[in-house]
Amino acid sequence: MQLDLNLLTALDALLEEGSVAGAAARLHVTAPAMSRSLGRIRKATGDQILVRTGRSMVPTTRALAMRAQVHTLVQQAHQLLSAQQELDLAALDRVFTVRWHDAVTAACGTALIAAARRRAPGVRLRLSAEPGTDDAELRRGEVDLESSAGVPTLPDIRHRLVGRDRLVVAVRPGHPLAEGPLSPERYAAAEHLTVSRRGSLRDPIDDALTAHGLERRVAAAGPTASFALQLALATDLVVTLPDAVTRTVREQLGLVTLQPPLPLPEVPLYLLWHQRYDDDLAHAWLRDLATETVQAVFAPPATSQ
């Protein structure tokens, strides 16, 4: 069967936008032309692809199953057939999905979106929450840029170290630990809170304490840094978090920041992407912009003269 490969581009737009009108606008064609393309896609696949539910359209089960593969094929075709030219940011029309740790998003997300809008107004950014389990969304092309505290193990995932954060201790105003010198023993004796999307009650801080012959009690685990800081404000729980990416939220909440009483490991921050984007000029621009934005947050805070 001979199949017009332009239908892949139409299918990708239809699945991305979820409507004939949205896909038509994205590809700069008329709605009737896109509707005819949808009809041809339905005939070729033997599936309805999009079905109407009330006033909107939703993808079928098969459409959901093929969406990632279709998107990857279209991106690969564009990269294969497009000549590498100078990047025109003013004319760039692209959607990027960025999946960062919640603390990094809170610290850098606003600046990233603002900078992208200033330099490339046609670019749209989707800041996605981290999943509860590891997955292959980078490999499938569903995520363009990700943050991580560790180097990836998969050979096709690229990485760039953009900064190292130090850990600090946050407690509510009037907390007993804020009074007097903070010794390792006082720190370990307090009730602690961990931040873990999987609910883990142990992290590298426990290893550091064990090396000093100490053990702490972790009373709770929170899924995000913002939740942990809110809980620390409302209770006597102690939370130990990266400094730079939580500084603004700590200051807004009025939390007291203490220096750890023992050496704790630094927290590296890496940006990850799939190797298919190595030579993608637009993606390289996004990586550089994200690096610039994150490193601005990692810079030492300005001191008043």
C-alpha cells in the first residue's frame, strides 16, 4: 500500500492538539483540509483516531498507543530532511517539554519561561511534574529536557553538569534548634522530615550521620520540597534541603536557615536529554538557556554593602 508520509505530520499534529482546528492552525492549513487528512488517516489505519465526546475530541486507545512513536518518526524525519541552518529565534515555532525536580521548577521555572518568551516568542514550554517511577520518556521523545541529581546510566542519554548545591537545615521560627550552637548530637536528636517522591524515610544524610556514630529519627516523608517546607513551618520537624533551589521559598515562608553541624554531601544538578537532539539547533538553544537560568540561581546571593 502506498501511503502519503505527509499524513504522519498531520497525525502527529492531531494527536498533539486533540482537535482538527488546532492541528490545522499548527500546520497552517485550513480546517477542511485537515479534516480530509483525518479521513485519510482513518481509512489507512482502520481506526477513528479521534472521537467526539461532547464538544471536544479524545484520542482512541490505538491513537494513544501510537502517539509517542508517531511523534518520534516525525521529529526524526524533520531532522533527516532539514538542512542545518542558522537558528531564527524570532520565527521558531516549537513546543518543548521540560521535566524538572519540583524545587528546580519553583526556583527556575519562572525565569526560564520569561527568558524563552523574550527571545523566542513562538516557543511554548510545558513544565512537567516528575513521575513517581523512572520511565523512558526521554528516549521516546516525550520529554525534551530533564533534571537529575545523578549521571544517567543509559548510553543514549546525554548529560550536562550545571551546578552543585549545598545542603542547609530549615526550621520554624522559635524552633529549639535555632537557640544556641547546633551540634551534631542536637541535630540527630531532633525529629526529621525527608523529601522523596517515593516516600523513602532514608537519604544520604543518614549515611553521613552513621559515619559520625549518630542516628536520627525520620518522622515523615513528603513528596515535594514545597510541601516539606510548609510542614516544617507548621511543626517541629526539621528538613534538610538544597540551599539555592529552595532559598526563595524558605525566605517567603519566614523559615530559619541553619548550617549543618557536620559535613554533608553536595547535591549535583544535571540536565539530561536524548542523543537524537545533539545536533538540533533549537534544542541546543533550549539547553543553553536552561543552563544559564539554573546557574543564575546557583550564583552566590548578593550581599548588601
